Amino acid sequence: MKTFKAIVASMAISGAALTGAVSTAAAGDYNGDFMVRIQGTYLNTDDDMKSAISTGAGNLTGAVDTYTTNSVLPTATLTYFFNKNIAAELFCCFAKSTVKIEGAVNGEVGDTWMFPPIVTLQYHFTDMGPIKPYVGVGAQWIHFFSEDTGKNATGATSINIDDAFGIALQAGVDIEIGSGWYLNADVKKSFLDTQVTLTGTPFGTVRVEHDLDPWIFSVGVGYRFNLFGPRYTEPLK
């Protein structure tokens, strides 16, 4: 509940700041070249699977299972429309996650902050009146930082998580609610791999080849306007 309240407050503050910022650029315009969205997002890491684990004492694959915890967080997107159908979107946020292990050893391995931007090229359907579905394909990069052993079940002295990069798929819908504003729902699926390295454990250095295939579910509000001035000679509807 505290997390939900924090997201709602963050969305309200961000929405107020967004309104003040874009009002100096242009009034809301459904034919605009730029859109900003503020969302609440559920990040499901979808990685509770057997991982390849190697140690100084041998291979532990099959003996343990590693996974990272899911997160609820505020997010934002910036979208630029090249024309009425084609657009590019940048999705961004920060999240904190805990790495856990189960099996021969149980407990928390460590925790980390993540910066996981996604860039997609989108196609927007414009023949359904106020309902604007879209699909996209692109790439995600996850930068892990401030890693810490936390409640360390492995006895490691340090933890390091390699950055991850992979493809991303997307589908969503914007629904017009007036004056350039939209309601938005969006889902993304990414396919990435990373390596978790633990040093100083009783087994020596432990390396975990970890699959990250997150589902990212978002809902929020969007505002569309002309940042660089009107360009279109025909309505986008």
C-alpha cells in the first residue's frame, strides 16, 4: 500500500510539472509531433528459472535456482512522431531489485539498482476514432549499479552484475480524453541475459549465467502537443 501511494503521489507531482512545462511549448494537439506519458509500471522479471552456475568447487546447475524480485515503480515515456503512423519512443525509469537463491543454498544473494531504458520504433493505427492502438519493436539496455551483498546467504564479500542488452517487443493503446490528453495502457516484453559474479564465497568465485526476460505492464496518462510547430496538412484521425 505504501508503494502504491508513493506511485500515485509521484504521478500527480510529475503530471503537474509536465502540464506547466508543455504549456509554454504549445496547447494540446492530437496531431502533435511529441507526446509525454507518466505511468505506473509493474515490472515482472519473469526469470525464476534454472541458471547456469559455476564455482571454484564445480558446477551447481540444477542444484539451485536464482531469480530477481518484481517491482512496482513510476515510469515515463517520450515519443516523437515522424508522421501520423510512425513514431519513436524512449521508456525510462529506475528500479531496485533483490537477487535471491533457492535450493542447496537459500536466501538473498544481494540487491541492486537498475536503469533499464527501452527504445522502440512504433506503428500507430489511426482509423479507430479516439482509440489509438500501436505496436513497437526495439531494444532494451539494463545498467546495474550500486550492487550490494545485502542479506548475504552465500557469504560473498562482493557482488557484480553485468549490464544486459536485448530485443524488446511492445503493444499498447492510447485513448483520447480531450485537449490533447490520453489514457494509456502498455505492455512490453524483453529478452536479455546477464552474469552475476559473487566473490569471496566459501566456494570461491561464483558466476551465475542469468536469463532476464521481463514483462513490463504500464498504465497512465499522456499529453500530446506540437513541440516544433504544426507540420501536418491533414488530420491524424
